[in-house]
Amino acid sequence: MSLPDTAYGSDSYGFIAGFEISPLDGGQPLDLNAALEWLDSTDKPSGSFLWLHFNLNDAEAKQLLEHRLQVSHDFMQAISEGS
């Protein structure tokens, strides 16, 4: 018996989708591993940035954002409080 997927499109870290946005290439899709490699890279194309979409209800996503991506404490507090 297999259990239904309850992640609703996110992976085990709450990652839903990501794109590298570049003036030359537009938006290219990235998985989480590629996004982390891009962030660690010292050779990023000029004017490029990442757009990463996470399920913020996922505890693993919050851990990844705070500890691996080093998002500010103020941001983490704001998403925990909700709107």
C-alpha cells in the first residue's frame, strides 16, 4: 500500500519551483540542487538572479531558508506571523 503524496508539488524541502532569470536567456527552470550550486558559484552571469518558490508551511523549507540560504531573522519572523 502506498501513501498519497501530500507535498502538493513540493519536494521534501518544501521547494516547489525555481528559475534563473538572466537578461540573455530569460527564465530557465532549476531544481533545488541546481539552485544551491548557482548560489555557491562565484561565476554568476551579470544581471542574473534566482526566483525560488517554497511551501512556507513546510518546516523543512523554513530550516533550509534560515540555515542554508541564510535568510534574515526578520523575514523568518514575518513569515511565521502570517498576514
